[in-house]
Amino acid sequence: MLQIISGQKDPVIKLLRELQSEEARRRSNRYFVEEREIVRRAFDFGGKVESLIITDRFAKTPEAAELIERAAMAGTDVYQSTEGLISKILDAKPTPECMAIIERVVSPVSEILAADRPLVMMVESCENADNLGMLLRSTDAAGVTGVILAANTTDPFSRRVVRASRGAVFTMPIAIHPDSTRIINEARVNGLQIVSTSANTDKNYTDVDFSKPTMIIVGNEHTGISDTVRELSDWVVRIPMRGKINSLNIAVAASVVMYEAVRQRELKQTL
């Protein structure tokens, strides 16, 4: 049943406003997504969609009818709002035509490390939401078994991360833990080798055997991996760069190394 949102004091609108804060997302165990394709992917890939919000203009389209039907099948509440009301609470241009409020799901570190033939991505102190979103999108494409966000990495359920991930937050197991040392020690206990990336090393990333259970670590966009991670790693590897700018976007660097791991693992299966 379609419910009409009455105004800014409506509980759904108040919740949307609150969910722009990381503290509120953690406290309520919810976050929101926007754009019809990402909302559709939430239904497709197992996101626990609690509420679907559509604008009055979008409500008249066949695409809205499809999403409303999906919501009915999932037992999701559906709300209709004016574009003006949505624009007042969200700093977005253009105003999103549809949104969804979704349960925030975080996996235990132990569960990610215990996966079969694990290829785990650990991200340490990533500050840029767009970079993290693109990195999550790449982990999904490469078939990584899970992602662990360490230190003070930005919130994966923030609006910009979710949007840049194109829905990878629904498909990729994500763990959050503040202590890089504990994560690495637990990974080693589970039989994973630790491979960190850095521009300040002589070892080429292609010289590591990624067919083994592996955790790949990428560091902060500006300072790279921490000294602690460097000391605890089995290998610290570099990606050769032929130009004059000796740095890569964190998502690009992670993708290069992940796909080398994929290449090696597929090659080993064919031998």
C-alpha cells in the first residue's frame, strides 16, 4: 500500500535526515541508498530493504511500478513524497527520484577470514568516500571473498560510498575493525599470507604467489600503509609506474593487484 508522506515531521523523512550522520547510521543500524538502479540492485542482491521512497513525479512511471511490485513481494513499506520535500533534507542535485532505507549489515572479521580459498581485501585508513566506493565495486568484480576496513577508514554506508560502489555494499561481505594488528594476526592464524602495497619497495606485485590464501592490504591515499602493517606483512609489493607521477588512486592500485591474484588462481586451475 502506497503511503503519502505528510511533511518534514513524517517519521520516514526524519529518519532520512538522521541517516546522513554516521553516528545515526550505526545507532539505528540503517542507511539509505538512492537512484533507481541502486535501489533495484538492493532488491536483486539481498539488501534488507525496510522502506522504499519515491517522488510523486516518478510514481507515474513504469519503472516506479516495477519497484513498487518488488517492494510488495519483499514486504517493504512504500512511501510517496514531493520532490520539494526530498530536496529540503538532502543536498542533492538533481533530487533523487527514488530512495530506499536498508538494514546495515556488517560481517565478523573471523567469518571473512574463514572463507574457502580466501582472497581478502583490507583497507587501512582510507579517507575518500568515492575511492572506497570504487574499490568496493572492484572487489565485487574480482570476486574477492570479503573486505575488512581497518583503522579510521571512512564509513562504507555513507551516501557517497554507496553511490560510488554501485551497489557493491549489498554483494560484498564487509567487516569493520579499528585495529590493523589484530586483523593481521588473526589472518595469519587462519593461514593467510599478508601482502601489502606500497610505492616504497623493490618487490614487484607479480612476484608473489597469490594462489595461496591471501589478504591484500592497501593504505591511506596520502601516506600509504602504516609502519605497523609494513612490519607485519609477509610481502610488501609495488606496481611499476612508467610515468613521472609515482602514485595511483587507491581503488586502481587495489584493482591491479586483485586481478593479478585472479589471473594466477585461474591459471593454476587450468594446469
